[in-house]
Amino acid sequence: MGRNIFSHATISESLSREKFGHPLYFYRSIDSTNNEAKILASKGAPEGTLVVADEQTAGRGRFNRRWFTPRGSGLAVSLILRSKLSKDHISHISILGSLATVYAIEHLCNASLKLKWPNDIWINQTKVAGVLVEISYNIEVPEWLVLGIGINVNAKPSELTNSSYPVSFLANITGHKVDRVNLLQQLVRNVGILYNQLGENSIIEKWEERMLWKGQHVAVIDSGNNATEGIVLGLSPNGSLLIQLPNGKKSEIYSGEIRLI
Ligand code: BTN
């Protein structure tokens, strides 16, 4: 474990037989791989273009939070996709990204992972990875999508992204360093496999199998800090959160942050 040097040459060799990951842009340090991928996508970069950085100086998370990727410690990757998914199924991209991340980590680490809606990856009650999807539309149809994935691999970020939940890293769980080149290869392979299931209910069912707090009482906080309380029922076919309200009615929630209460 931990044998591969994290470089353009090793990553490009490991991805040579994968569907995605070509062309590959590798940076020792960059502000945000998502920023770079968005620039490349808007200039016409093809589906499958992958941006990888050893360090991010201004990595971004959901709700404009910071995401920390100190040098040598994690995975910060952004993949350009050009799927023509309908607006109804657009959240399948982040569902795909979080599932691909879970399967990649489980392939290399002896751990069982959970998914916290909408797309946080948790092990043992701590967050180890997150997904940020950014989309440019041409009228109703996506022109390009950037699937950004950040994984805390061999060190905990020195600054925390968000203090509302505990953060961890893979080596802390496994007790050994994890090879980032192998992890990235698994991740890109899984995205390629799951890509064929976009728009189908099978991807939703796979995600639901991992769903954190299913059947439990939660509060969902929206961007205006309003809370909706209820019991987690699962995901709807479009990826929204289904909860049962205290009055027994079902409600679909499209964005927000879940907390256990
Ligand atoms: C979250 O949990 O809020 C999402 C975190 C997403 C972080 C990744 S790291 C690679 C890519 N580049 C970014 O600036 N953000 C995403």
C-alpha cells in the first residue's frame, strides 16, 4: 500500500484502459479542480476529461463551504461529463459520484460506508468524502457537467470544512496508508460502470441501500436555516429526499442538510 508516486505518469498509466480519465490534467497545486474543469469544459473539452490535483488552495464544497486538500493528503478530482440527462434526473450525477466513491473506498479499505443525503460519504459516524456537481445548461439540457469529488485519504484536513459533523480520513480507519493512484483508478472505473445507469431507478436503489439514518427522525435545514422534521423514508426517483412529516404526510425535499434529532 502507498507504493505509487502520485504523478501524471502513474495516474495516466493506471487509467489507460478506463472509459474516462482522458485527457488527464494533473496539478501539484491548484485553486480548485472544479474551477479548472469548468474552464476546460467551457472551452469544449471532451467528456471524460479529468482534472486531478495533489493540493487545492481554494477547494469548494456545497453551500460555498471551503474544502481542504493539503498537499499529499487526499484526492481532489473533477471529471467533465456531457450527459444529456433531463432536469428530472440531474441529481443522478451526484448520486453516481457518491456511489462510485463508496465502491472505490470499499474495494481498497476494509470498511462499510454510508451515504448521508444528498451526497456525503461517511464511515463510522464521520465524513470522509464529498461530491460537488456543477452544471452549465443550454436551455433545458446540460451542455456540460463537472463531477467534483474530494476524499480525505492519508491525513485529516488541518482546517475543518464544517464543524457541524466530525471529519475523518481513510488511513485513520484502515490503520494504513491508502494508495491514491489505486483509489483514483477504482473511482474512475466505477463512474464509467455506473454511467450506464443514469436515469434509471437501479442507481437510486443502490444509493438507498447505503442511506444513513433511514427510518430515523431527522431535521432537514434549508439554505434559509428553516428546519423540516420527519422520518427518513428514502429517495424519490429524481433523487430528492422523502420524509414522513409529523402529520403523517409524505414530503419531498430537494436541497438542504440533514441532522439527526
Ligand atoms: C461537500 O461535501 O461539500 C463537497 C466537497 C467537494 C470537494 C471536491 S474536491 C475536488 C473538487 N474541487 C473542488 O473545489 N471541490 C470538489
